[in-house]
Amino acid sequence: MSIRSFLVTLALTFFLVANTWAASGIEELQRFLNEVDGLEARFEQTLLNIQDRQTTSTRGIFYLKRPDKFRWDYLEPDSQQLIADGRQIWLYDPELEQVSVQSQKKALKGTPAMLLVSGDRLSDTFEITDMGSREDLSWVQLIPKDEESQFIRVLLAFADGELRRMEMADKFGQITRFSFHDIRKNPEFDSNFFRFERPFGTDIYNR
């Protein structure tokens, strides 16, 4: 899996919201962009195919330090790690003993994650619609303005001031669904937390 395709699947999870008090999903999302400097959350990710059948399920922990650092630790069923250190993106697969590395600017170009790096307004990149309440959740829809985007729609669902679910539909009819829990807003991180240390004997590939 390439770094870019990995990011396309995951990038929008940077819009996690914790402990906010806004009335609508749109307001809560904007509050996150204005106020959250860091984040830690456990997540479950499932992939549904075009027949709406679950094909994969993974779990792990997501970390964010704005504006330009993040880390995904996939724990179950297989271990994998994605780290952005501010200059480069590292994708590490312990089972294959391989690391892929790419310029962070290049890897994030055209992805929603770029919003966190550049500080661009959300409305410059997406058509935003409040979808009202469903299943005791407040929903927001994001439609990318870029016709070359690999996804066509993103749904965010909020409850009790937190983002509980996110669903992203791509051009191939697949849906990637995220659920979040144990959310911590603005935690303290060690200075080396977002630095990738290459394990001895690991093959490295530049993209």
C-alpha cells in the first residue's frame, strides 16, 4: 500500500472533536479547527464494499499535534504505523520489515489532512451541509470541491460534544467507517513522540 492511498483512506480522521460545546456539527467542527492543538483517541476502522458488506476491521490509537505532526498506531489485527514528523511521512510495516518514506508536502497534497497543515478554511475545499439528527447523532456532510479527489462524500456524526462516527465514500463504491472513543483533547507529547526511529535491518523505500 502506498503512503498516498493510506492517507486518502485516513486523512479525514484529523477532524476528531472532543469536549466541545457547540450546538451544531458544523460549529463543533469549526471549534476543533480553531481550538484543538493536540489529540489522542482510540479508533475502530471498518471497510465496507459496494454490497455494503464488511471486508476488514482494524483498531488502534491516533495522535495529533497541530499543525504538522500526526501518528497512527494500528494494533489489531496487524501492527502498522504511520508517522508525519513535519517534513516526511513514514509508513512502517513490521511484518514485512519495510518502511516507505515520502515528502510530507507531496503526500498530503490534495488530501483533507492538508487543511491542518496549511490552515485553509474548510469551506474553500468542501461543500458543507448540516444533515440534522439521526440515530441520536448530529450529522454533517462534506463534499470535496476538487473533482480529482478520490472520495466523493464524507459524513461526520457528533454526540455530547464529541465526534462519534465518520463515514467516507470513495469513487469505487467503498465506504470507510470510523468510530472513536477514549478521546483526550490537547495532551502533552514527548519531544520525540512524532519522530520515526528506523528499526535495524528494515528495508526503506523512497516515494
